[in-house]
Amino acid sequence: MVGFETSDDAAVFRLDENTALLLTVDFFTPIVDDPYDFGRITAANALSDIYAMGGRPLTAMNLVAFPCSLGPDVVAEVLRGGGDVCREAGTIVVGGHTIDDKEPKFGLSVLGTVAPDRVIRNVGARAGDALVLTKSLGTGIIGTALKQGLEDEESAREVIESMATLNRAAAEAMQEVGVSAATDVTGFGIVGHLHEMLEGSGLAGEIHFDALPLFPGVLSYAARGVVPGRTADVIAYASDFVDWPGYPAPEDHDASAEDLARWRVLCDPQTSGGMLIAVAQKRLGQLVDALRSRGVEPSVIGRALEGESGRIHIS
């Protein structure tokens, strides 16, 4: 039913008229020092692709690449963290594969299910839809601050716990209310993932920058250039479809630290970010209530509009 043509979060394969399989895989290198937290974050991130499609994750297989020199105790903690999050999701870890690798990596291949007529895709937004975000932004920036010793795992605990939090509640709320489109916000930043949604839906859109939920310290770090290495690549990619009247382009030598900080926040690669949801205005209140009743505080960050496919206006 769904392949890779529209950058959806998972593949969808119809088994019969009542059941479709959702299949996804994700893995990456450590973004925190604590191996247990690394396992938790990685598992939540991989499971998020199933939730983004409105599904329920059933089984997972571990993908483990670690140098033998780290010893079994470190790997055990990573797997324990991933296993605990999978248990929280009601997902069974059924096996996996390990290799000896100089650079540690961990991830999951996940299988889930959804009713074929209940698949939520990252395309299908309609003009006038509200754009809703379910987690704060800035995980890439705070993660870089951690690596540079500007934060520690105690001061960054709010961000770590956010990344380790399942998007299950958002998936349940989306299915309860009925939404036009959804995707989880990860490596291409908020504007990159919104662009995919809008382009696939044949629409333009706008984001209200001041409506974006940010973790404490994110703008300050961004102004100082404390950002992931991939941020510049995402900015170069996004500058072709993002309009920001009144602010210089990122490559403009006259751009202020504040201007650059905002570009960097918009293009910050996220890990295990929240859901970006397009929902009809008449259902917006229902969605907000459904999310809040499940402990999720949503932010309405903009709307989808008629216009050039994929173009984003920042106000």
C-alpha cells in the first residue's frame, strides 16, 4: 500500500481487508553517554515510525554494532534500555543481530499492524488544516551541548526523557479524532519534515516561529553555534523552500546571531521528536483535548495553505 515514494515513516503491506503490516527500521550512534538512556531513546525513536502511521508496534528485532572492547556490560545496558521501552509499548523483542564495529550503533527493526482504512500518512493535508506539534524542539542542539560539556545528563534530563517518551499517546489521539496527515519530526528538522508533508499534499504552509515549543537554552546555544554538524546541510536544503521575510538568508554575511539562531532551530536535526499533525480546524479542539487527556501538551504552530507545493512561510 505504501512504499518509499512519499518519504512515509513506514512501509505498509496489506495482508487482507482487515489487517495491514507496518514495517520500519532505524538505528544510529550514541547521542548520550549513559548506555541505558541510549537504548531507551533509540527504541522510542524506532517505534515512533509505527505510531506516525497510526499503528500498533507488535515485534522488534535488535540491530547491534559495538566494538568488543566495550565489553558485554555496556551492550547489556543498551539492550536493557531498549527492552524496557519496548515492554512499555507492548512490543515483544523477538531477536536481532550483532556485529563487531569500531563505532557503536544500536537500533530496531519494528513490525506493527493497522487497519488498512486507518493508515495515517504524511500526505493528505488539506488547505486550512492546523499544524500541531506534540514535543518540544531542540534535541539536536542540546545533544551537541552535552557532547561539548556545556550540559550534563542531569541538566539535560528533560530532553533525555522527552526523547525516551513514546509517541503512543499521540497515535491514539490521532486515531480517535481523525487527522489529515502526520509524521514524526526527526533528522530533517521541523521545516524539512513539514516540507515533505506539504509537497506530498500539493500545498504550501506557514509556521509561527514564536509558537514553536523549545527546550530551555536552545535559542541561546543556537546563537553561539552550538549545533549538530548536519545543521548546515539541512539549512542549505531548506533555504530553497523556506521564506522568511525580514530576515537575511543563512548565507548572508550580514545575518545576526539571532537570525542564524532561528534558522538553526528550524533546521535542527531531531532525535525521537514529536508528531507533526495536520488536522482540520473543526477537529482541532477535539485533537487538543484528546492529547491533553493522555498527558501530551500540544502546540499549534501554523497551518497548511494553498500555494506553491512544499513552500513554507515563517512568520
